[in-house]
Amino acid sequence: MRVLYFAHIKELINRTEDNFTFSNELSVKEFRKHLNETYPFLQGEKFQIAVNEEVVSDEELVNNGDVIALIPPVSGG
């Protein structure tokens, strides 16, 4: 799966994207766990996850062919 990073998440990871392959589908919650294990400094960071351009809940399933985006909170005025 292709994982895209934006805003301060991109700065923390120091990259714009990753590619991960899993042996089976997993929930967004399980994917978050994988991210926290891969990048421990993400623990405690707040961000939404979009799958194929749609924001999803932690119960949704993701597959290797999906495009995942980590979207941190946006402030503005």
C-alpha cells in the first residue's frame, strides 16, 4: 500500500511517502499500530487516516492496493 504523509507528519518522518506490503488485509487500527512500531515518535500525534481519498474510522479495512493518507489537524483563520 502507498502511504502519503502531509504537514508536520511529513516533517517528523522526513519523507513524503512509504510503501508497505502486508500478507492480509488489516484494520485501520492495526495499521496505526504498525505505524507506531515503525515510527515510535508518531505515538501521541493526532491525525486522520484517509483510504483512497476518503476519511475512515479505525474499524475500516485496508489492503495492499490502497492509497493511505495521514492527515494532521489543520488550523486556519
